[in-house]
Amino acid sequence: MLSSLKEKFLNVTQNVPLFSGDEKEQRARPDVNVNAGGEILKHFQDQWEEMHNTNEENASKANRVASDIDKISTKIASDKQNVALISHILLNSNLSANITNCLSSIKDLYAVSESLEKRLIELESVIEETEFQNLKVQHKYHLAQYQLKKEESLEKFKKTLEENHSKNVAEYEAKKKSIFQERQKVFQDAFKSDIELYKSLGTLPEMNNRKKQNGALLEEIQIDFDQSELDQFFSDNAK
């Protein structure tokens, strides 16, 4: 294609003096078109440039394809080696027996896991029962403490009631004793007055009036008297 393009270019240059420096000859031929064939030349130049770029692109793609082919070849070779190694291991080793032993071990491990799971469930039940018993003990302890506090409070209340009762009884007894002592003092003073009157008059003319007035019999009255005064009274009468 390049040779045909070159021949066409030479034919054009021979027929059309594009690069001639003879200005007189050009002036002598005013009817000649100096731009004839320019479009054809540009067309072929564009095609040549396009072909050149295409070749460069194809070369780059070919290099990438070659690199990919090398990688694939390397991978295939490695896979062949791995397959050969696996085949050798399968043929010359106890892999089948080892797999069988592994399966048996897995089965035993599964049985142990089931047994352990049952034991864990039983342990959880024991823990729950223990926690429940501890909770019962705590509630019993709190109940006992509550009962003890209530008993102590009841004892304090009883003691307070007893103290108040004893205090009230003591106050009542003291008041009663005070009233009795006052009455006894009144009767004792009256008795002394009657004794003095009897000593002086020898009789008690107003005894009946006093009985009616006081509202009590003489024998019902308890008098604290001095024995020495009574002895002195009888000794004076004897004289």
C-alpha cells in the first residue's frame, strides 16, 4: 500500500509542478491548478496516520494479551503441580483413614458435648434451687428480725404499761393513805379532845351528837395513839 501511495505521489508531482521554483514557468501557465491532488494526498496521509495509531494500539494490546497469557500459563502450571501433589497424597498417604478417625472423633466429641449440656442444665437447676433456698433463708431471717423487733416493742409497751400502772397505783395508794392519815389525824385530835374533856368533866355529854355528826362509830375508828399517854391517863385516874 505504501509503494502504491508513493507511485501516485510521484505521478502527481510529475504532472503538476507543486514544488518547482521556476516562477516564470508558473506565470507562463496561469491555467494550471497548483493545489490539484492536495485532497488526495491529505486523504492518504490521514489513512497512514490512522493505520500507524492502530498498529501502536494493537501492539499495546498484544503486549497485554501476552502478559495475561503468561499469567494464565503460570496459573495452569501451578494448578498442575497442586493436582499432582494432591494425587500423590491421596495415593501414598492414610488420608482416608485419617478422615475416618476425624469423623469418629467428631462423633465422640458430639456425644461429650450432649452429656456436658445435660450436666450444665442440671447445674443450672441446682443453682436455681440453691438461690431459692438462700432466698427463703433470707426471708426467714428478716421475718425473725421483724418478729424480734415486734416482741421487743411489745415488751417495751408492756413495761411502759406496767410502769404507768404501778405509778398510778402508787399515786392512788399515796392519795388514799394521805386521805386516811388526814381522817386518822382528825379522829385522833377528836379523841384527844374527848380524853381531855373526860379528864376535866368525867363524862362526854356530846358523844351522841359527834357520832351523828361524824357518821362513824368509835369502835370503827383506828387511832394512832401513844401508849405512854394512855398509861399516864390511867395512872392519873388511879390517884
